[in-house]
Amino acid sequence: MRQILIDAHTHTVASGHGYSTIQEMARAAADKGLQVLGITEHGPSIQGTCSLLYFKNMFVVPREMYGIRLLMGCEVNILDTTGRLDLNEEYMDRLDIGVAGIHVVCWQG
């Protein structure tokens, strides 16, 4: 059986619907034997998620906790059929990881 070493798409309480902090998530990842954890909070078009300030300041988060490498990032929302995103390049450049998502509540067609 293969061991899973990375979970690249997770949300904390900062996204508005997660139930754990970064520290709790890192501890749980270590307990499960992961090596890498991607914290990918929702982009700003999702109601109740992080402000742009969160993405601007994520450099202050240590990139290792409990022996787990942390990748701080965003689940960036695709807003329409042209591929427009809800996080501009200034903020995207600050991410360790980005995943794309399409959510009905942000879709502008």
C-alpha cells in the first residue's frame, strides 16, 4: 500500500468553514505521517473568507511545523469563462501554492 505524503488542498478556520488552526492542521498531518501540507484558504470572492491582508502577510507563517513542510496558498476562484481570477498577480506572487476552484457563489459567467 502506498503512503500519502502530501495534502495540497486544505482550509483552516480562516476560510470561514474550516474547524482547525494552522497549528492543529500541522499536528494532525504529522500524526498521519504526511510530509507536506498545503494550506489553501479560499480566495476573496467567497463570503466570509480571508481578506487580502491575509494573503499579503502569509510570509510570517513558519514553513515548517512539527516536522511538516507547510505550503501557504490560496484556492483561487475562477470567475468566468475567460479565466479571470479573484486574486491579482501581486498576491499570487506571494503564494507557495495555488489551486483553482469554481464556486457557484462567485461565478460571473
